Amino acid sequence: MNPATGIAPTPEPPYYAVIFTSKRNSSDDHGYGVIAQRMVDLGSRYAGFLGIESARGPDGVGITVSYWRDEAAILAWKRDPEHEKAQLAGQHNWYADYHVRVAKVERAYGSLRTAGKHVT
């Protein structure tokens, strides 16, 4: 992730996006932030990981999008034993609801602002 913008730099398509949308429950946050950061750190070490973006609103709805080179990389990450354990903890402790969507990115565009230059 680009620290200045919070936006993940991604290569030219095609690549994949895993979109994790969740609604936090009202239970206590004990350990949530630690586990969430651990999953980012662990996932980013996987071959095929391209980047991640995440946001959560005051209503408890959050969206995390992780970007991957291919479906094999996504599957390897999904099957990571520590990730599987964190998924179960999320289901039992932190999330009232969640959805995972996997999409192939075929087109991407935006702007790059460097040293006063704007490129689209």
C-alpha cells in the first residue's frame, strides 16, 4: 500500500481481487486489531500477493480488498492454517455478517501524482 494515499499499487491487468465485506458485531474488540494486522503481514508474504486496501465505517461495515496475481495464490492464502484459524475467530467473535467475493480485474485506471505531475 502506498502510505501517502492508502491505495495499493497494482500491475497492469489481468489480476484478481478478493473483496471481503463484513459487519462487526457489538462484542469487544479483544485481539481483533492484532489478528487483523497479523493477517495482513502473513498474507503479504505469499507469492502472488499484490497489495491490500481496507476501510471500516462508524456503522461497523468494513471492506477489505486484497489483490492477487492468480487464483492459485488466492487458494494458497485461503488454505493457510493460521488464516483458517483467524477466519473461524472472526465468524465466532467479531462478525455479525460477512461476504467474500472473488473477481478478475480486466481493466484498471486512475491517476498517479508524482512531483506535481498528473498522469492518467
